[in-house]
Amino acid sequence: MSTFDRNWRELQLETLVDLSLSIGGVHSEEELVEELLQRAVGTLDARVGLVATLHPGGQEAMVRAVGLSLNLADVLALLGNEPMQRLTAGEVVWARRQEGERPSELLAAPIAWRQEMLGLVVLGDKETRAGRTPFSDNDARFLQSLASTVATAISTSRTVAAIERDRQRLEEENRALRDVARRGGFVGESPLIREMLDLVRRVAPTGVAVMLRGESGVGKERVAHLIHGFSNRAQGPFVPLNCAALPESLLEAELFGIEEGVATGVDRRLGKIELAEGGTLFLDEVGDLSLSLQAKLLRVVQERELERLGGRERIPVDLRLVTASNRDLEDMVERGDFRRDLYYRLRVVVVTVPLLRERRTDIPLLARHFLERYGERFGRPGLRLARQALEALMSHPFPGNVRELENVIQAAVALAPGDVITVADLRLQDRLEGNAGSGSMLSLDDLEEQHIARVLSAVDGNRQAAARILGIDRSTLYRRMRRIAAQDAERNVRTKSRAKK
């Protein structure tokens, strides 16, 4: 063996040892791909190089290249007939092309672990100080050794990533399960509820996207839980996200995930979309998504893949999407505030959750349900509603729907001095009886307006406090105040018109 060959083999051995040491522990797939590419190109003096990893189904996962503008499909075409079949069989693929063509020679080795094809590494045109030199059999064996070394690390990286994904998913699922247990089942026997539940049972097994409609507090998230529970994804996670609860800068990372190092001190974190893999993602207040986030969500819906914030890897996703909004999405589409293509992909089936004031026969059932729940929680079992208290609840307009009723009962259980909850304990101020005594019959909208005005007055105009008392969020309170103002303006116009006549 010549001195040159001996030195060359020593260099290869040192490279393999150094590579093994540098990729020890757990590294991201991107780091491993970059390391393999640099080592292979640098040690074998290749002019160009490419490393690609593949998902288990064979789809392209990650591609990195040096000096090569071609994509993976183009490189495979240059490798000749059925290169993937040969690589999958463990062969090193050689392709020599006509003199003058660039690259004129390609050498490809599989990245495989335990008969699983994880990707491939391709080098082109070996160039030394003496000029262009053909790749040798020794080069091919060395490239295969490099690929095999990194294959083990990639397999470990994917296993660790899957374990971490399962851990985060279980945490989300446990939180969701605790929330379901805390809120109990969906209570109601009215015709509107029976009709809605029938639609839920029919649409749940289909897997199509569902859009839930209804005011704040009607129980849209609970209906989303039911859709998930009746579907063939019931064993998978149910992951909820309120799009109105976070600013856009945080919402993007919460939804799509974020890669480590995007900003100082930022750790890699999976988004809600990845955590919902194999299950159901529920996006509440989807109308609050910005147009840029709508575009990213559209890609998830269309292509069934995503990219984390700060990442370049395309990650396939398999989930069922349920959305909800109490905003007028059709009007937003016409104004250009919501993408038309996304809107029609989300509203394949629309389920309307009835307002509580539309199903008043369910109020006694719900009231007793909440009495039992909070009676046990506060150590006051056996509490009951006085007949007059139940009548007051039946006549209340409930602008906050079921959430408001729950808050009313919860406060009454906590504060009632006796074993029977009275009208005074409910703190509804008996406004309906007062209006009837004055000889006026008000509409529900008028009652809602009066109730909101009274609550705002009681808290000196503090909208956040008023929204909390009403059992609605601030955005819903703002919308209702704008609607009330518009109705007042319309009434004033009509009054002035009649006066002129």
C-alpha cells in the first residue's frame, strides 16, 4: 500500500471517528443532515452534494445541497433507472454521464437503519489538485459508512422526537380530559338540542371539517368534544385553541410550533396542530386569525403539512379540524377580512348551537346540573332552587347563554345563606317583574340592552368587569354595545321621520 493510500485511509478513519463523536447524544434531524453533507463533500472532494431524508411513507422530509440547484426529483432522474429501488435494496448507485455534462459523475448511498430507508446522500464530480478524478470503490464504501453512521443518529432523533410529541400530546389530552370532567356532559332535552345532537352524530364519523356557529357561552367547545368523541379519532387527542386569546406574534408559535434558537432563550416547541396529530383540533374564534395566519392555515388544510416558525422542514399532519366563531364570517369574506378559499374549506358542514333563550325548557336541567356540581365542590350538597328563583331564571334573557347561567348558579351556591336558593341569592334584580309592573312588555333585545347598561353602571363603566359579570368575553360585549348603539341610532332616525310627518 502506497503512502498516499495509507494517509487516505487514516483520514477516512479519523473522519468516521470524529463524526461519531460529534453526533453523539441527541441532535435534530436538520443538524445531522448538515453534518453528513459537509463531511461527505469535504472528505471526498466533491464539487456538489445533496442529502435528503424521507418520511416513513417515502415523502420528502428534508433536503440540503451544496453547489447544486437541482431538487431531489431531478437528482434521482440523473441517477438513471429506478434509483430508489436500488438504494432501498442497500446498493450504492453510480451514474457516469457524457463528458462535459455537469455533473458528469454521481455517487449515491442510502441512509438506512434496520432495513428502513431514511434518505440518501449524493455526491457529484470528485475534484482534486490533480484535476477531476473518478470516484473509487473505496470512496463508495466510505460514503456508505458515513451514511450508516448518521442513519443511526437520525433514527434516534426521530424516536426521541416521537416520544416528546407523545408526551406533549398526553399533557394536552389530560388537560382536555380534566376540563371535560370539570364541565360535565352536554345537558339538554329540548327539540333544538335533539336536532343539533342528531346532526353531530351523523357528521362526526365522516371526518369532514365542521364549523360551529353560536353566540359566546352556548357551549361550542363542548359540541366540538362531542364531534371528536363520536368520531373514529376518539382515541386520539382533542386539542382546543382560542384564537382570540393570544396576540398574533404568540398565536403563530402556539398554532404551528417553533424551532429552537429562533430567538434568544427560545426552546423548540410543538404547536397545537402537531399535538392534534391523529385527533381533532378545535379552533375557537377562528375569525380572529390575521390574513397571514389564514394563509398558513390554508396550507395545512390543503396540503396536510406545516412548517414550524423558524423552520424549513415540511411536516405532514393528519387531523380533523373543527372551527367556531360568533363573528359574521360571510360579511368578513365580502370585506376581504377572511379568505374566501379558507372559509369554504372550513365550513363543509355547519352546526348551529342554539342560544339558551331559544331552549328555555333546558334551563331547569342545567340549573340542577350546576347546583350539584358546585354544591359538591363547595361542600354544600343538597341545595335546591326556590320555585320563584327558577321562574326568575326561566324569564332571564341570558345574553351570556349557558356560561352566564353557570356563573349565576356558582355565585348563588357560594353565597346563599340557607339551603334554599332564593331570587335574591341569584342577584338578577327581578327586572322582568319590575318591567311587568310598569305595564311594559319588552323584547329580549330590549331586556339585554337594559341588563348590559345596568351592569356597566354598577361597575362604573369598567368593561372588563362587566364582561366578567355577564359571563361573556370583552370582544362579545363590545360587539353587543355597537349593535345596541346602531339600534338606538336607527330608532332615533325613525322617530325623527315620524315627527316630520
